Amino acid sequence: MRYKMHISELRTLIRIQRKVVTGTGIHKTTDWIDLGNLLPTDPPRYLRCKWYPLGGTEAWNVVLRYNPLITASCRLIRGSIVYTIIGPMDPDQHREWTAFKVKASLSV
């Protein structure tokens, strides 16, 4: 059975970033770059998602268009708050939607 969702439900603007490590040894640096960007200086890439609470206010459910690059090592930014992605998955295995849970991150 297909996951029932309409494109008009994607109302919340978010950014999803991946960790990029450059340099070696003592010169190693870590940067966060938006998915789809090549350099940290590229303009931000916003995505639209459905954002709704999971029971309380600490964890949230997020549903957006399918993207195989979204993994648990990525992070999500909504406004100025950074969230940790927990278990991204394709709910119906049709590669239309990606669903996951997020929690506010204590470390930036």
C-alpha cells in the first residue's frame, strides 16, 4: 500500500546538511554542507517537508520527498535550531517519500 500524502502538505522549510572532513592529521577540519552543494560558501538549499510532533515536544516526525543521500549522519536545520536525524527510511519502499524522526541537538 502506498504512503498517503499530498504535495501540498509540505509546508515547513528546512535544510539538511552532511558532514565533510577536509585535510589530514593536525590540519583536519569538519564542515557542514547542505545536500546538493559542493562548497560551504554555496547558498543554502531549502527543502519543504511535513513537520509534526511525535507525542511530546522533544521529538518530531518529518516527511519529505525521497532522497537517498539522507542518512543518520546528516543533520537537519529548521530556523536556527539544529536537529539530529534518527532512522531515515522509505515508508512504503516506492521511493516517493522519506520519513524520519528528529531531536534537537545539544552540540552544534
